[in-house]
Amino acid sequence: MKSIPGPQDSIELPCFTFNPKEGIDNPGLVVTDDFDRNPLPILYQLRRVEGQNFGFYLQNTTDKQGLEIKDIDPWSPAERSGLTEGDKVLEVNDEYVVNMDFFKVARKIQSCGLHLFLLVLKRDDYDQAVCTGVDLQMLATASKGGPCSRPRLCHINRHQHCGLGMTLISGQAGLKGHCVLSVGAGSPAEKAGVISGDRLVWMNGVITSNLTDVSINKSLKKSTDSVTMLLIDSESESSYIRRKIPILPVLAGHCSLPHSAKTMHLVKGPEGYGFLLRQEKLPHSQQIGNILRDVDKGSPAEEAGMEDGDLLLAVNGEQVEFMEHDDIVKRVRKCSERVSFTTISMQGRHLFRALGISPLFFHDEFIHQDDRVLGQTGIQTSQPQRFGDAL
């Protein structure tokens, strides 16, 4: 304290000290930079088991201000991850979705398999960001801590003369988890999207971080016709490692896979659509699926490109892979004169099961019809085998 001399009695005034970060030591005159702080997005990883939901609803808000997490189920993957009701979704599986069509976002969540990554802002932080004009996409990008490209899925067909057209490079013989590719110009690998310097993360259903370069080369030689790889550049790989995000096929931003799902649009003829829908046990699986059988020659089904033995995935954009057989038949018969079917071959189903994602994940034509969608990929059914229903 200091005394100021004067004609009256001396008056003691407090001596304030100033700290540029904490302000002055007068509680009523604190100066901080909190108002300049940008809100920080939070990344959540949800993991479920086969047949389990992620356990939340995704909903468009009434004022169209973002996609909001609603109604989180107790003990669900969503609750265990730390998600809370009112969280606003910025990214799904490392893809910015704020301005994306709601049904497309819902489909991405429903078809992503057992792993789901959500980048969210808490409701108050979201409101603050919107009010202050913060660019949400830049905010999401900044949360990655630097440049980052999503991994790529590449399917390479072996050429009878030049093979796959790539070689594996590693720093030390026998070193695990450091697989770098070198690609020949004009090779099958280059045409499939592989770039020299790419890191090999996953190959034919196996994570390569646990393999040596010798074992990987042996696996490549055993791949007689083709190989499917998950690749990423070194800079982006560092970003994922820094953020502690496992690099999985569900995060892929580019896909060049064969045996993809297809959507067919049928107009009913005098004898119906011209095929049977049968419920059968799927090969190499304990699951039951709805299979397209006995496609009639010259029927609307054959003209649309339907093939015997394909698995039915969706009817009019609604996912039916795990739906009861009778319910599917009723939905088709209610469609009057027109219907669309989304299907995949058994080879394609096997490939996507190895990837751990639904065949609908990269299928742009698939659009879910609900406007409030549960975070799930479906529930298994164990109905007995049926002979089939003519459609």
C-alpha cells in the first residue's frame, strides 16, 4: 500500500499489479482472452459388436443449424464413448458433413460397420462459433493439427506379364510396420490409384503393421489374380498417429473396388417383376439373407440387370439386409407398378465383409428415407429358410 500526502489525512490506495494473461489483481477488473478462444471440436470413436446399435439418434434441428445427437441409449457405444445429447456433428469418419444432405450422412453412419468416428462440437461451443462467424470446416481441419488426406482403398488386378507393377520398400530387413510402395509408370498399381511413397496399412483383410516385409512380399506373390490395399501418404499417416486414430477402411476417401452394389429400377410387367425372393443361409456365415433367384427371361428383372444369386440390400432406398423376409415382401408388393432394388454379388459381399463395412458404404444411389435416424447398421435375423416368394 502507498500513502499520498495532502492537506487532509493521508489516504491509502491499493497498489495493483498487472499480469498480461491473468489481468490485474482486482477481482472486478479481470482481463482475459477467453472471448478470443475458438471452440475445440472433440473426436469420439464408437465401437459396436455385430448386431448391436451405436445407440443414438441423429436429427436435423428445427432451425437447420447442424446435425444433432439425440436420445442416447444407456450402456450403448455412444454413451460409453462420451457423446452427450445436443452435440453437433462436424465430421463423420473424417469427412466434413455440416452442409451435406441429411439422408446421405445418415446412410454413412448406418453402413459404416463396427467402427464410427464422430467429430463434434458441444452445443454451447457450436452456438458460440456460429454467432462469431467461425468457419466450421476450417475449425474441423485445424483440429487435425496439420495437412491430412484420408486413406485410399485400391484394388489391383494382376497383369499376366508385369504382375501388380509395384515393389515393397522398407528401411531395414525384417522391420515391422514400415511398408512403403514404389510403383511403375503405367502399371496396374498406378492405374488403381497407388502412388509411389504410399504407406501400406492393410492388405486383403490383414493389418500390415504386424507383418515383416518378407511376409508381405510372400502374401503379394500368393495373390494370384488381385489384391485389395488400404494406403495413405506419410504426412497423413503421421496425423492419424498423432491423433491416436487407427487407420481403417471406414475412413477411406477414395475407393476403386470391384463387385460394388448396384441399384436397378423395375417397372412391373403383366406377370410381375419376374423373379423369386428366397431366404437362405449365406455362405461362410451363420447369417440369413434374402437372395434373388429364378430370374425369368425377358422379364423386367432381367432387363434391369438382375442376376441369380445376388443378395438384396435395399428396397426403394431403404436398407433391408437384416429385415424379416415377410416384411420385405410386403414392402415390395405395396410399391404398385415401380420399385428399385439395390443388390450385390456374393463375391462383393465377401470383399466388403473383409473390409468391415457395408456394401452400401460407397454406394451413392442409396438414400435412407427417414428424417430421424438411429445410429445403427441393422439387427441380425434368424428366421428359418423359406422356399421363396414370387415377385
